Amino acid sequence: MDDSVRNERVLDKDLVLLRYLSAHGIHRRTVVEIIEITSFGMVTLDPGNEDEPVALPAEVARSISTKSVTRDTN
């Protein structure tokens, strides 16, 4: 897919979800790459740090407010 977005905020206030995202390097203002959106409702994100990509249910991914970012091609 190769789209990058910046996380603005997580709309869900579920502390378990917030801890899970944080543990996988997904924080407010983090730029992540959308690797894949499957037909069965999973979204795979790469936080671009040392962590492995993380797969989230589409419902959880929709709770993350994002903005598109342009990628450097240099």
C-alpha cells in the first residue's frame, strides 16, 4: 500500500488499547506506514522504529485519528 499517516490521537480511551499501541511504538504524532488492509478487516501498520509491524482490527485502526503525510523521495 505504501501510504504514510501521522497519528493525531486515539479516539478510544480504553487504557488496554492505549498501552498496546504504545508498546508497539504507536504514539501521538508518530508517522506510520500502512502496509496492508486485508479484505477480512485487518490493518497492518509499520511504526518505522525497531518494532515489528503491528496488525490491528479495522475497528481499532478506525479509532486512530490520522493525517496524511508526504514522503521524501530523496
